[in-house]
Amino acid sequence: MFLVSNMSTMKPIYLSAVGYAQPENLLSDWDGMPKPAVSFPVPTQHTALKLDYLRETKNSDPFQVVPGLAETPTSLAERASRAALARAGISAEELGLIFGAGSTPLETTPVESQRVGKALQVKIPAFDVNAGGADLALHLETLSAWKSEKVPQYTLSVSSHISTSRLPFEEGTECCFLFGDAAGVAVVGKERGRYRVDAAVARIFPSLAQRFTIDLYGFLRFDSSIEEEVFIPQLQKLVSDCRTLISGDAIYLESQLTPPSHLKLREALKGPSWRSFWSETGNTLGAAPALSLARLEEEAQLQGKDSVDAEQIVLLQCGVGLSVGVVVLSREE
């Protein structure tokens, strides 16, 4: 299945604000963490798991993880949503729609978007639209395809994942050192906002999905070779399709690939300016784009700047499912 926008006819939509939330617990604070099984520096990994639970069980059976959780996808999504709404300067009551996504649910019904709506105390349409690692791209692409009169004034795009809850922490397991837990949220508006969405494209490859899977209530499985064999060439293709819309001084923002694969992607695309927050977060799946953009904005604020020092930002996304996505943003403010 291919989900591709006709970018030349894309209706104007705007990214008004982004927000994120991460659990307080760090895997590095657990003294029983296995020895690194990767050839590159291990990222800072926030975990929704209780450290005492990890000491007792090493999460050897993810099917039994619920009592060992200090955070849930919904608790992270609520915090990230409130942060995004505050940055946008609007209240939850002004929202007209919630798009949700999550690869690590604790229950199948109600869906995550409906749980977030309840947490925010709003009764509005709420649907989960999942793309694994490219949730934001798919949400923006979907909104851009609707008739303008059907698009709400404000939509909340939510992606929340607790990948570490699906990992048994055993010696020699590469996955234990790649993922972190987080929620990323974007407030999308019809009127002028912080960023104009110039392109939003998502593609999903279900025939390859077995190489990166997460059981509904069980294990995460990841074949790292898909980064070079699938994600890098497919992201190259999507960027090529959007090339006429991307300025020469755009910042490319990608925080889901491991450092070796990220470097190969940089070399392949030859963009002049790149940022990755993988070392600070690990792969946070679909939360990564909003989280990384929010981190980039926080850096600018610490430097005394009102906005990111770039007229355009390209968000590159990939992940479980298998999915890839590209979002091109132009700064409006």
C-alpha cells in the first residue's frame, strides 16, 4: 500500500506547535543493564519501566509488564499534548480532532486518541491512524487530502510509544541499546502558524513488515539490516520526489536511524545541514519527529533566539511497519 500526497495540490496547513514527554527513569540508572552489544555509543534511554521491576525480572516476559510500568503511552501522550497546546497558546477545548498512533498499546480499545481525549476532557472525534515510525507524516498527509471545510481549526497529532516495555534485557541483545520511550505531539492548524507544511508524504511496505515488528502485547523484533536495505533508499526516493520544494539551506532532522545508518543517509542525500537527537533519546519510533523539532526549538531558545535558525526543516521518518515519511516545513514566523 502506498500513501502519497499530490504535493502540487496540497491544501495549506500549518504546524502551530510541538511538544514531547519522556519518562523520568533512565536505563543507565539500572545497575543490571547488560553490556552493550553494539559498536557505537549507547544513547540516553528513557524507560517507562520501574527500575525495581527491572532489577527483579529484567522484563524477561513482556506479556506480564503492566505491573512494572511507571508510565503508560497515555500518560506520556497527555503530558506531551499539554506541552504542545501551551506552546500553541490554545486550550484543549479549541481542538476539533485528535489523530493518535502507538505501537505499544496496553489495551486495544479504546484507542490511544480516545484515551488522550478523555485525559484532556474533550469530547471530539478521535481516530488512531498508525504508520509506526512515520505517524506525523501520515497524519499531515491525511489532513491535506481532505476537503478544506472538513479540516478542523486545530487538530492534535499524537504518537506515543513505550518500546522498552517490549524488550527482555538479556546479554547480547542489540535491541536493548537502540530504543527509548517517549510521546511526540503536534498541533496542526488551518491558519498561519509557526511552520507551513509544504509537503507530507508517507509510504508503508507491509510485505517487509516482518523485519521490524512489535507484538500487540509481547516482543519487539528488529532486523537492523533494514536500515541500509530499506529505510535509506526509500528515504532517498521520497526526498528526491520533494526536491523541488526543498531549499538549499534546509536543516534535515532525523532521529530514528542508528548512528552508522544516519551517517550513510547524510552522505547519500548530501544535505548541507543535519541534526539528530538519537544519542539523547534513542529511537522513539513515531514520537521522534515532534520530539526532535521541539528539542531543536529549545536549543534556539537557550541561545536567545525566537526561532530555529533555518527557513526550512525537513523531517525524515522511518520505523516499524515498515514505514517511511518526509515532511517539509517552512518557517512562517
